[in-house]
Amino acid sequence: MTRSAYSWLSGVTALLLAFALTSKAERGSHITLEEPLPQPTWELPLIANGEGTVSNTSFLGRVTYLDFWASWCGPCRLSLPALNRLNTDFSPDDFAVVAISVDYVDEDALDFLSRYPVDYPVAIDKTGDSGRAFAVSGMPSGYLIGRDGLIREVHVGFRKGDEEALRAQIAALIAEP
């Protein structure tokens, strides 16, 4: 790890600790940040619903839900289809979903997607670097990002009822001036 990457990671760790102490938890696993945090710099290859790469700057100007998931994740069977519905409920000019598989093998992720298809871009992080940079602590982990590219909310896990709560949070961010 380079010195600048280590320094950035140390800063993110401190920020995450600070947000844990100063944020408002809703439903136990949904945390609204009182002070939005910058997202790490990342760029990953797409494995579904697009070609090339996707990065932290790909969706600036739109509210974005960045979803870390894995083929072995039980709650991901609920979250990916729910996020697909949310993706179609909002204008693509206002909202985007991006999924990042943390599987080490493309075929594992693609097999899961054949059973639980989505229409939004899906990237893969075989190294785990982006998951570490975001301090992912469970599967799935989602980051609701404002139009400005700042992380506004963190969602760990997914259960029945989360889709409607997330819909309201997305609509509120879209409505911000």
C-alpha cells in the first residue's frame, strides 16, 4: 500500500469512527450522516449492464446508491431486485444504482445475477480494495451518495421494509436544491 493510500485509509477510518459517534441510526443498520463524507476514489471493471469501467465520478450530478454485495449473501437475494425496482422508479437523470460484487470469481457473481437479474451497472472488485476503502462491515452494504458525490447514508444489511425507507431517502435527496 502506498503512503498516500495508507494516509487516506487512516483518514477514512477516523472519519468512520467520527460518523459512528455523531450519526443518527435508523432501523439499527441505516445510518444517516450528520456531516456527509467524501467517498474514496475507486474505479472497477463492469461485468454486467455496461462495458469498460465505472468510478466514483461516473454518476456525479445524480443521487447514487452504491451497493456492495456477494453471491454468497442471503439478504442480497432481496436487495438486488429491490434496488432494481428503485432504479426504475426514478428518472435516470436523477438517480442511479451501481452494484459492486466482492466475489473473487466473475462466474460466481454472474451466476447469481442470472438468478436475480438487474438492469443497473454491476462491477466486480476481486481484490477487496474498494470494500476496505469504504469500510464495508457486512453484506450487503450500501452507500447513498448525494449529487455532490458525498456519502449521506450507510445501509448495512437488507430486510423487508428497507426498500420503502430507502425510496423516501432517495426522493428527499433528489428534491434537495
